[in-house]
Amino acid sequence: MKIGELSKRTGVSIRMLRYYETEGLLKPQRMASGYRDYDAGEVRTVERIKLLGSAGMTLATIREFLPCVRGEGPVFEPCDELRNVLHEQIRLAEQKAERLAKSRRVLESFLAEVEQGSSAVKY
């Protein structure tokens, strides 16, 4: 299938699909005309990239992780890198959650001050 069809099937823009290719995540065949020719396996690969991206992984991490994803579904084969990558991603997610919790506390304190200040105003 051509890149436009892959884009339509996966919901990923043509520009992003080309970027995935330059990053080594997709490896389409080339037709005699020079057009990219994607097979059904590339659809699964793009879906896996989206899944891993939604988990907060960067493309660099996905590039490491993707070889551990095999089969028809999002099945992970035990490769050496898998455990370390997952531990690191969990650690990063925890750090992000801590930063968000801190931001929330700051915003809540601002809101409390604003609400106290507006209730103290007398007309």
C-alpha cells in the first residue's frame, strides 16, 4: 500500500510516517517507480508506535523497545532491553506525576488566595 493508504488506516499523518521512516522505525519497500510500498506489518508497527507513544515513550525509546514487540497484537517478547526500558519509563512517569502533583498544589493555593480575596471585597 502507498503512504496515503497507511496514513488513512492508522490515523497518522503522511509527514509523521515519513519522519518515522527517517528515524528507522518504518522500513517500506520501494516500487520501481520509487513510491514507498508498505505491507500489513507496517500498519501494526505504526499502531505499536502510537501505543508506546501514548505511554509517554519518546521515539528514541520506542526505537529501542520496538524490536521487543512481536506477533499480531501488542505482545512483548522478553528481550534484554525490555526490562530496563520499562523500569526507566516507569521512573520517568513517576517523576512526571510528582511534578504535576506539585503544580496542582501551587494552583490550588493560588485559587484559594483568589477566592479568599474576592470574598473579602465589600461593596
